[in-house]
Amino acid sequence: MWIADDWKDYELLDCGGGEKLERWNTKLLIRPDPQAIWPTPRLPSGWRNPDGRYFRSASGGGHWDKNKLPPQWQIHYKNLTFHVKPMNFKHTGLFPEQAVNWNFAQDQITRAQRHINVLNLFAYTGAATAACAAAGASVCHVDAAKGMVSWAKENAKASALEEAPIRWIVDDCTKFVEREIRRGRRYDAIIMDPPSYGRGPTGEVWKLEDNLFPFVELCEKVLSDNPLFVIINSYTTGLAPSVLTYIMETIFSKKHGGHTFSDEIGLPVTETGLVLPCGATGRWTSAR
């Protein structure tokens, strides 16, 4: 498992009973987590006095009790700064376990010793975009939600990357990649975090089990002749890391050589010393 253990401003204090207690800089949040199915005695005091808590509704969805929380605040990771905002469906705008992939991307870009063009698809609030840009890459950031792209721009500015070579695109990812193929644009690296289910800006339906393989096949066509890496992340329940290995070996290694490594990603739990699993990631890298 790849464990995101380099954080200073984020800490997973405890988890269990379907919830997790987290520290986001100075703010303590309790949020649901379907993986935390074991019991916990809830010894840390934050369980009893959080700054914000998300409650699930029996009829679906839920709501925040966030009377002690500001509308947003900042959190830092190494040389990056992000805006945290409690939003619908328990999210905060940042997945701290993804730090393992930010580290990997930055290391690959730095070690390449050449200019790298990165395509970040389903790019959300732009943490990976900021990480790659901070390492010196040019980045094309694509997400179908205009609000998420605006948030990503805020994060880039907070990280002093407002002048970095980043293209901000609001578009359906499939349609955008198809246009890039026609334009002849190529990228040295691709990062994608596709949803289990979603809709594009004009109602396009995305179902991961139906669309992921053909989408990754499509994305291979925008890789440069000297590609560096591809990262595919998934939070889809039941999708094993080995599935990502199979997809990437079939599509990328078959044409470009290289190697694929896939595993779970996770967060260390301060109270127990164990690790909470938080999805799966596949990484393809060239052999050059």
C-alpha cells in the first residue's frame, strides 16, 4: 500500500463505526467513511467536540453541522497551499491520500530533466495540477464542472502558481481528448481520476465499468512519442488495483514498453497506528 504519511497540516486522528476523525490544519472534522467498519472507543477528545460534522440522511445525502467552521480555510502540503471548503456529500475539496501521487508525479517530472507536458483529466480542484506545475511542468487541467475549475485556479494562486503554464479547460473529458487527437496535441504524462458515475456539462453519462477501458485507449492517442508516466486513480468500490494493472499493461506497455505498478493508497491512523484504505491507483512509467 502507498501511504500518505508526509502531511503536517492534515492528520487522520481516529476512525471506526463508519466515521473518521480528521484534523485539517487546526479544524477537527468528523465525516462518514464506508471502509471504517470496525468499532472504536473514540478516545480522542475531538470525537466529542469537533468543529464540523457531516451527518448522513436515511433517505440519501446528508448535511453538515459546521457552526464552528469558516466558509473556507487553507491547508498546506510541502510547498503547496489549498483551500478547504466543506461541501455537499461530505467532501472538502481535497483528498489527502492523493499526496502519494503528487509526490510520484513531481519526482518523475524532476528526474526527467526535460520539459514535461501533463494532461490532468477529471482534475477536480487541481491538487495534482498544482503539484505538477510546481515541479516545472506545463499542465492542461480539464474538468466538466466550472466551479471546480474556478476552485483549482484559487488553489494555484494560493500556491503562487498563478503565472505557471496551466491551461484551464471546462469540458467533458472524452470530447476534449477527441479534439486534442484531431488537433495533433500530445502530452508526456496523463493523470486521471475518473468518477464511478457522472454526467458531462451537456448530459453525457459516464459509467466507469463501461467507459474506463475505451477512455484510456483514447487517451493513449494523445501520448507523446517519448511518454513519461500515466496515473489512473479510482475510488470505485470493488475495483481491485490489479484491474488497473491489466488495463495499463494492455494499453500502454503493449505499445510503449515500460512498467505498471498498482496498489491501494491509504492514510495512517494516529490513534491505532494502522492504515485506512482510500482507493486504488495504477501507475505506468516508461522504461526510458
